[in-house]
Amino acid sequence: MSQEYDAIVVGGGHNGLTCAAYLAKAGRKTLVLERRHLLGGAAVSEEIYPGFTYTICSYVVSLLRPEVIQELELAKHGLQIMPLDSAFAPMENGDSFANYADPAATREEIRRHSERDAENYSKFSQVMYEMAFAVKPIIGMVPPDPAGPGMRGLRDMRDLFKHIHGLGKRTFHDLTKVMTMSVADLLEEYFEADIVKALFALNGIIGTKLGPQSPGTAYVLLHHYMGELDGAFTAWGGQRGGTGGVSEAIASAARSYGAEIRVNAPVAQVIVKNGRAVGVALENGDEIRAKTVVSAADPRVTFRKLVDEKDLPEDLVTAIDNFKFRGSSGKVNLALDALPKFTAMKDPSLISGMMEICPSMDYLERAYDDAAYGGFSKRPYMDIIIPTTVDPTMAPPGKHVMSIFVQYASYDMPEYGDRDQQRDAFGNAVVDTLTEFAPNLKDIILHKQVLTPWDIEQQIGMAEGNIFAGELTLDQLFFARPAPGVADYRTPIRSYYQCGSGTHPGGGITGGPGRLGALEILRDKA
């Protein structure tokens, strides 16, 4: 081992790059090792079809932490988020619903469907804002272990309880409900129009193998509301050139601080001696020494592939084996010869925003039922953007890219044949369903890329294709993410840390785990 670093970060996803940037900024000699040929993990852009750039997996930016943007000066390194400030949802009866950046315009659109819902819209928005504000401190804190929090953890919990107590009884009671109830039940308290409830319910089911009637999905909705608190910093939007541009901006910042980044450098093993991580072994046999090793991979890779079971406590091994991934989402990327024409879209400007195939709550629940025991939704929920309507650099002149997030699809779908047959059947279901709402779609498709959860695992390395590196269910949050006792980014192996989306505060393009993990490493090594 002739090479030696202060820190090696395993994995060049956006959290690994964030961690490396903070470590390098603090003066640590840092190396990032990425197994693929390009950086970004799930936040990656790639030209799969000549002339067309796909945002392969992650496709919108909404939760990127403002402190990461500011502290790493990402705007100087190419971060350029273009707002997606509308949402369009066609209905099966030919009508539609639109959500606009202007609350007054949205309220009038809601009024078209329900006078009562229009009156309750502001109330619902205010309640969600208050609850997001109530839990916001949790996003930026290191989860203490309730069984042994230590003095720092006790102070953090005291400050958190003091914060929540100061919000008032109603907010506390509302928060208690949201943490446990289904998104369907939550929305039932405010709205009656089915399309309104369906559109707001979407963020409660994304990335989870749960339906809108499942308890716990109201919290997932709240998790996505966090982006609303930070205004212009984290408004829903698309990075110019695709979400890979976010990863490249963070990588550029890391390099500016002196970090070294290597691609095509898969790590086979973390080298552990006498209970301490001392370096890594690459798949090509090379060994590199480091004082600290950080895994930006998911918990299964971090604890069950990179290190030997004998170096971990038995209860942790059991906890990681029981950690739920259950990938439930797929992705379809299309190269288009022209823009699709949605029959129900009366306002042409809506084509530049988000388009949601969620005609009703029953539609969403049936989509879940189709895949609850395997297989995929025959008529799936889809979250769609056409980034070329605001960023024409992603396709040749006059052509377009369509990015389709799809739910639900199972990791194993043997009833449809082999993996190629499963992929084809899933992709056909997506295109067939979408064509019901945009009849010209099939005629303008030039190329189609389809990713099932299995494909996402194989290409990106995320266990079972879960986009959050582990479901965001209550039993897998805060001090239990990824397991009690290791939620503070440390591991039982000395000098071995974690900073991936399988740690607090969870998935999405946030940079939060990378930042918090780095700060804890710097505390220990100060």
C-alpha cells in the first residue's frame, strides 16, 4: 500500500461527493472511488441515444439542502436549477386539474372541482408548512441513540422537544397524526374532489411499496414538503443538462478543494485490522491505505458486502438483513420526434411543468394492488417531465426527451418471463397507459430506455432498486436509519463511516447525509 490518504470515500454518488467536498475543504487529503464510468449514482445524466441526454434515474431537484448549496458554493460550479412550477393531471373523463406556482391560480383551479376544497386549500397548505417547520430541525441534526444518547444527544433532544413544544398543542397533535396515518386519510380531512386528493397524495407514495391507504404514507408526503420551506433554494426544478449536473457541480467543488476522484474504480473490500478500517482493496487487486474510510453506498453494501460479518455485532447484522429496501419504482426515458399532445391539456404552458398520471385515488390504490404481491401496475402512476421544453440542449433541435418516473414495479416479476421480457412488458404498460392521455405518443417515439428496479440495482448499485436506498417508513427513520446504534454515521469498526441515502435524513437529492457524515468525521478527527 504505497498510496495513503486521510479519507477514502467509497461511491461517487451525490452524497459521497458531498462528503468528500466537505472533508477536502477541511484540509483532508481525500479520494473518491466510483465503480462506474461516470459520477452521480442515481443523480446522473447520460447520452444513451445519439443526441439525446437522459436523466437516467433521479430527474427533479427539490430537497437539495440550502446549506450544501451555500457552503460548497455550488452555483460557481455549475448548479443551475430551472423551476418546474406547475403540475398537470389529466382525468379519465377528459377533464384535468392543474397546480400553479401562484396559490391564487391553484385555488381557482381547485374551485372548479370543489368550492369546499378551494376554501380548505390554504388551511391544508398552512398545516403542512407548520408541520414541516416542526420537524425541520431533525433534518439537520445527527440522530442520537435513545438508549445511550450521551450528553450531546440529550442536549439535541432537549432542544428539539423545546422547539416542538413551542409550536403549540395543535401543531403537535397534527404532527402526531401525520407521523402515523395514511396520506389518503389525511387528505380526506381537507378535500372531497378525487383528482385534488390524488394529486396531493403522490408525494406520499413515491419510492415506497405502499399504497395511499397504507399507514405511514402521510409522513412521506411531509418529507417531500421539506423542500417548500427553503423557498428559492430548493423549489421543484430541473438541473440544466439533467440531474447529473448536480453531481458534477458537487464534484467540481470537491476537486477545487483538492479532492481526487477516480471512476472505473470498484472497491471490493474495506480492509480492517484489529477492529479498525485502514484502507480499501479494489477489484483489480490494488490496495490503498487511508486513515478513514467512508461508505456512500446503501446499508446492505456498507455492512454486508464491503466488510466481513465477523467484524460486526450480531444484532447489527440482523438489523441490516431486516432493513427494508423493496424497490417499487421504475423509470422510462423516451427520445421524442415532437411534443406529445395531451387531450385534456387546454393550457399549452403546462407542458413545461410536471405531468401526473393519477386520475383518482382508486387509480393509485389499484396501481398498488397490482404490484403488492409482485409484478407491476397494469395502469401505473407516472410522474413526467419534458426537460427539453426549458433546456433544449438535451436533444437535437425540435426533438425532445421525456422522463417518466413509474410506480409500481416489483424487483422480481417472474410471471412475465426472463428479465428482458419483464422489462419489455413493463415498458409497454407504461407507454400504453400514457397513450390513453396523449394519443400521438407512440407515433413520435424514437427511442425508449426502460429500467425496472432490478435494472436500477444492476446499473446504479442500489439494493433492490430502491430510489431512497431504503424505504422511508417510520421504522427506518431518524435513530433507526439504518439501524439503532449506527445512525450517527459511525460504525462498530473504528474509522469506518457511512454517508449514503440509507442514513439520516434519507433519500432524494439532498446532500444531507453526505454533509452530516463529513461533519461527524471531522469532529472525531479534530
